[in-house]
Amino acid sequence: MRFDLIANFSPGETIPWTRALEMIREQTGICEQAGFTTSWFTEHHFAHNGYMNAPPNPIQMCTHIASKFDKIRVGTCPIVLPDWHPLRVAEDVAMLDNMSLGRVDFGVAKGINERTTIQFNRDADRRDNSKVMRLYLESLDVILKAWTDEAFTHEGEFYQFPVPGWKETNRFFQPLDPKYHAEDGEYKAMYVHPRPYQAPHPPVWLMSNAPPTFQVAGEKGQGVISMAAAAGRTRACWEPYREALSKRENRDVQLGEGVGVCTPFYVGETQEEAEKLIRPCINAYYEFLGGSRPAGEWTKHGYLDIGEEMTSQDEDGDWFDFLNKRGIIVVGSKEFVIERFAQSQEALNLDHLVLMQQYTGVAYEKIRASWDRLCEHVVPHFGTQSIAQKRELKDA
């Protein structure tokens, strides 16, 4: 099984970012020694109340961590593409890929935060979800073409490259290259540099829990990382992905191959200690998430499995018990955590975990101890190679 991490950055606390960076480096170091594949970094902005005290720039964070470690990969989880200029993303991620000698995983998403995104781009207003989805997909298309086309052009709903009307007057470019300039000097195609270190470009990961996205990703040979969900919902995403990727690659892709699950976890000294410590954090976090979606998609009803009815016990109980019952969180002793991961491996062929501990009010020493227990007791039980990594070693 592949293990990745999103390091704790102490949400809910206003601490110096120099200290947050120390913590992130320490957690990444623990996981690199344990054989983790990728250290992922999220993107959040304008945390005036300190709750999402997360890095605002995942590319910048990846650059920092890649410079401090030699083995572990770095990933954006995600870059919220509608909030960025796609050519800047193409340049910056390709530069990072060269700096790290090909240790980059490129994760992208449409984004969910209505308050934040319009501060960067009026076209990215999440209140028009259809428009934002078109902007997101076009931005990704621009980036991939910029990485792979020697003479790059694009004309879409939101962007046109090169911007028409520019005629080259700089004598340095004489004689004009016909691949990039018309006879009258108009700039007609672009070369975006540097080219990525990985060929043809870093692995692309979409962040989504929507079955149609999984199918499209499979058709294009991209990976998908989703938030943990009930087993039936997970399978409903993974099956169309497996079928699409099998058809694309003309081979029998295994269920679980190419997809990852982002899972909140905690490994405590005992089951009682873990649940007592993390219960209020889970309750607060999922109340926060539910409040971020005006249409109520992230209420408890949104986490029910396919065909499952809400019981009065579920409705009246807290978030911790509701999610724990469905395996969406994994909190407990080392024995419990091993058992839960093994159950998912058996039921779904779970192959790739992205683990995080974004809990408010929990001392960093507790977070650090949980990572230590995970790496010492849980990870060795499963190993650290995914189906794809094993296949690559076999082919080599």
C-alpha cells in the first residue's frame, strides 16, 4: 500500500509560521524514513480567525520541502486552478520538477471556498458552479498543452494564447522563427519553459469525490484522490475509473489502482485515549465543513452510503460516531488502525492512503506521537509500495 501524508500545520492556532514550518519538516522527515511516497500541501487563504491556518501556496511549500529532503516526493493537494493563471502554474510546477529532479505530483481541483476565490479571479465565483468547472477544465488543458507542445497555442472561453495583436519588434529575435511568428511578425505560438523534468510531465491527480470525474480521469490516464467516504460511494467512483483506465491502457487494471483516499487518522496509546482526544476535534471539523456548503451537501446526509437511510441514532449522535461507524475516520489504538486499514484493503483493494491529522486544540506532541506510532507499528504491517510501484519495479 502506498502511504502519503498531509502534515499537520496547527489549524485553529495563530502560531508563528516559522514554527509551523519546523513542524511540517519534522513530520515529513518521520514519514520519509518510514518509506512514504509523497508529502502533499493544501491551499487556503485569508484565515482571519486562524481556523484554516494552512499554507496559501502549495508550490512554494513543495519547493521548500523538496530542498530539505532527498527521497520523498512533493505534491500539491490541490492547486485550486480557477484562482491561478494557468501559464504561471505551468512554469512554476515545471521549475519545481526540475529543482527536485522529478519528485513532483501535480494535484489540482476546482475548489470549494466561495469567499476566497473571487478575490483572485471574478470568473471563478463559486456561485456559478458550471462556469467555474469550465474555467477549471480549461486551465488544466492550458497547462498540459504548455508542458507538451513545442509551439503552444490555445483559444478557449477564458484564455487565448498568444494574445492576438502583438508583433515582434526586438531585433534579437531576427530572423523570426516561423513556428512562433507570422511573416508580418505577429506572435502566433509560444514556447513555455522550462519543460518538466518528468516525461511528458508530472503525474496529474484530480481531487474529487464525483464519479464522473473519476471516469474522465481514467480516460485520460490521470490519478484521483478523494476524501474518505462510505464503501459503496467509494466503489461507485472506483469502478468507472478502473473500467476507463483499463480501456485506455489495454490491460486489466486492478480496483484501487491509480486512486487514493485522504483519511483523517490518529493512532493513540489506547483506544480510549484516542477517541477521547480526537472526538471533539472531529465534531468541530465536520461542523465547520458543513457550514461551508450553503446547499447542505456536507451534512450527515451527504456522507450516507448509497441506498442507506438515516437512523434516529445517526441523526441525534455526534459526527465522530457517525463517521467512525462508516470507516470515514480511523482513530484508535495501533491494533484498531491496522484492522480498519486491512478491512478497507480487503473490501475495496485500498492501495493508496493520504493521511492527515488536522485537529484543533491537540498539542503538537500528541500529533507527533501519533505519526511515530503509525510509522513504527502500522506502516510495516502493509508495506509502502502501491500496485503501480510494484508493476514499475517488475517492468524495470
